[in-house]
Amino acid sequence: MKAVIQRVLEASVTIEEKIVSEINSGLLILVGIEAEDTQQDIEWLAKKIVNLRIFNDENDVMNNSLLDVQGDLIVVSQFTLQASTKKGNRPSYIKAAKPEISIPLYENFVKELEMLVGKKVGTGEFGADMKVALINDGPVTIVIDSKNRV
């Protein structure tokens, strides 16, 4: 499971010209799921994300987590994070999980985050053509792959 975590001042997801999720200060998470991902990947990644110390403290040092600042979250499924670009110029998405695998994992990931932060997490719509807008704060962007946790 790969995630791109962006610290934002605000973010939103629009589908067919309708805003379906929007937040102020917090994190926008793009998540790519592969067929081998498990509940363990979900739990490890969610815990890692909410505890990342990437928010500034009173001394302007990145020392606070999302939990510390009580920030909001939007999670957007993005299979293109699983792209392989080793050969040629057209990315291969062979590692991306099929919907019957990725949808339940994505939904469980969102539920796990909601449990950890104690509030609703915004989402996009799986498989929809989404317009994601954000104001990246910093900019702070972190990439995490649950397969690289050792």
C-alpha cells in the first residue's frame, strides 16, 4: 500500500462539478492499493500517518502530529500510485489491485483512520473522475510504502 501524504491548509474533492469532500487544515492522502495488501498494511499505515510529526509547534518546528493538532483528513484512492515505469513510456498498472480487492481495503483504511482520529474522514468516490484541489502547506509531502516498514 502506497500513500502520498500532503499537509494542507485546505483541500477538496469534486465529482461532476459537485464538492463531495472538503477540509481545512489537515492531510490529503492519496492511496494506491496492490493485490498483496492486507489488514496489517492498513493498520500500520494508518497509525503511521496520524502519528507523523509534520505539523509545526509553537516554535515553528515540525513536532506535532495530526492527532496533536486535531487536523482533518481526506483520503482519495489512486491506483496510478502503483504504476511501474521501468519499461517504455506507458506506465503499467499490473500491480494495482482489482476493484474487488481494492474497494474493501480502501474502505477499511478509511474506517481505521476514522477510528484513530475519532471523527469522519472525507473521501472521494472509488473509480470516479475526481478533481482534487489543495493548498499544500509548506509544502510538506511524504511518500510511504507499507512494504518498506522494516
